[in-house]
Amino acid sequence: MEINYLTVLATIINFVILYFILRHFLFKPVTTTISSRENEIRDRIARAEEDEKKAELLRLQNEENLKNSREQGKTIVDDFKSKAEKMSEDILVKAKEEAEFVLERARVDAEREREKATEEIKTQAIDLAILLSSKVLETTIDEQEHRRLIKDFIGKVGV
């Protein structure tokens, strides 16, 4: 086998020309495309990391907001509970006051009725005494008749 130097030289020159042509038309665009893709991927990764950090921050804020909302809800419930208890106490106090007022009014009315009944009894006693004295004056009575009239009078008065 014989080496033809001219063919080897022509092959080397063709290879170098092909290399420069490929480098100019293929390697540079491919390298540029690969670099741009690489940069784009790095940017996306960086944005994803930023988005992840933002999401974590938002999650923490949401947890804090939820905690605050629960505390506010508890405060509101406690406030309404205390207001309800206060209203209940006020209603009980008013009910007791009204009950005392009604009882006092009933006592006053009962006292008036008692006084009225007492006055009526006195009036009836006076009327009976007058009636008795008029009967006594009309007739003369002996001691037995006198005792009988007094017993009748006491029976009617209820003493």
C-alpha cells in the first residue's frame, strides 16, 4: 500500500475547509442556540426559585393571617359572649326589679284591702252598736236579755 501524499494533503485541506464551513454555518449557530437555551434554562430555574421563595413567603403570610383571623374570631366570639352574659344579667336584674315592684304593689294593695275591710268592720260594728242601743232604748231589758244581746253582738262582730 502506498500513501499518496497528494491525496492525504487534499483530504487534510478538504477537512480543514469543511471544518471552517461547519464551524461557521453549523457550530456557531448550534453553540449560540445551546448557549441561549442554557441561559433560558438558568433564567427559568432562577425564576422558579424566586417563585418558590415568594410562594413560601405567601404561605407564611397566609398562615399568619389565618392565625390572626382565628384570634380575631375568638375575640369577637368572646365579646359577643360577654355582651350576651351582660344582657342576660341585665334582663335578670330588670326581672327581679319588676318582680319586687309587683310584690310591693301587691303588698300595698293587700294593705289597702285590709284597711278597707277593717274600716268596713268598724262601720258595721258601729251600725250594730247603734242598732243595739236603739233596741235597748225602745224596751227595758233585764240582765238575761242584756247578756243575750251582747252575745248576739259579739257573734255578729266575730270577736
